Amino acid sequence: MYDFLKTTALVVSVGAAAFMASGATAGQGISSIDVKAQVGAPQGSNALDLYPTIADDLTREILSRVDTTNDPEGGVISVKIKRLSLDGDTILPDSAEFNELEGFLSYEGGSRDFVEMIRLSARTDEQAVPEGFVSVAPSNADFYDAMLAAFADRIVELVPEEDITSGS
């Protein structure tokens, strides 16, 4: 009886290891990330003049949050950044401040396909500073990094969790 249990346990553990190694317990990972900045507005926009590397910067943020794969069955993330604005105005000031970021996420492959609009709006609330504290506004670089990080976080929230990791 003891030998039978040992043999059964061995078969089960080898089978489970093979199942896990096959990737059947996790998604394939992300095989492609394509981010484009096509910022425009009827009244014009200077956002790409002020942030010419925004597509590359957002790509790096997304890559830091997902597993990638060379498997053609992996998911494909496509993002189009459509608008950067300061309180709705797409002509940004010389200081390059913005507090709204909008774009589309298109996801194909993996467990399901979808298109989703992502709209971020950030506001500073000077009134929320406790008495006795001094409010320190973030620099434009800090704010830019935080907006891109929040956009990438939202992408990761929307993409099915099982498709984000490759199981390796």
C-alpha cells in the first residue's frame, strides 16, 4: 500500500509540474506593445512639441508592469494618446503644465479583445493641506511621471490578469 501511495504521489507531482511548465495555468504574456501619440484638437495642440517622447515614455511604463513573450499567441496592447490638456485647454502654457491625459487602449489576443477609453484628470487640492504644513507642488517632471504611471496602471487594470503574466 505504501509503494502504491508513493507511486501515485510521484505521478501526480510529475503531472502537475508538466502542467505548470506548459503554461496552461497562466496566460502567454504580452507579445506586442504599440503606443502612438496622435494628439490633436480643433483649436490646436502643442503637447507633442512639449512632450515629444511621451509615446516612448509610456511604453517603458507599461513594459515595467507586464511580462512579455515572443509567443505569437500573446496579447497585443495598442495605445493611442489623443489629448493632453490643462483644465480642458489643449494649448499648454510655456511651463508645459497639464492635468488631463486621454487615450484609447485596444487589446487583442489573450483571453478577450476590447477597446477602452482611458481618461485621467489630476487636481491639486491646496485646501487639503493640514494646518501647520506647507504645501509643496510637484515639479512638472514629477507630475508627468505620475500621470504616465497612472495611465500604465489603468492599462494593467483593464488587461485580463491571466494575460499579463507569462507563467515563467
